Amino acid sequence: MDGPAMKKKIVGRYIVADPRICHGQPTFRGTRILVADVLEQVASGMAWPSIVEEWRGRITEDAIGEAVRAARETFRAHAQELTV
């Protein structure tokens, strides 16, 4: 059973969504680190080098930047759904 919904999706250089890892939620490639968790750290004001250190170097500042850009693009793409 390997239909289109069951395949790994490459979101970017650092981000993937694989139904076999973390229920398909976007993670950083080669890890089980959820993109949403790192974005929460960014949103809380945590410095990017501190985020990299907290995850023991398993993600990079470039990966964080990709996540922030992806979040921005997703927000822009769906912003009209938020307007009244």
C-alpha cells in the first residue's frame, strides 16, 4: 500500500515529511526533530546558535533558516484564509 499519500515528500534541502517518521509531520532530514518544535524555539526568541546547541548540532542554522522561510511561504499562501 504505497499510494501518493504514503510517499516521503522532500520539502527542501533540510526538511522532509515521511509517513514512517513522526506520523508524516515535517522533520529535519536524517532526524526525528520536528520542524514545528524548532519554529517554536525561534518564535520564543531563542538564538539560532543556542537552538543548534540544544539539538547537539543535529540541525544547522541553514536548516533553521529553511524552516523559517518555509513557514513564511506557507503563511503567505494561506493568509487569505485568515481574513474576514
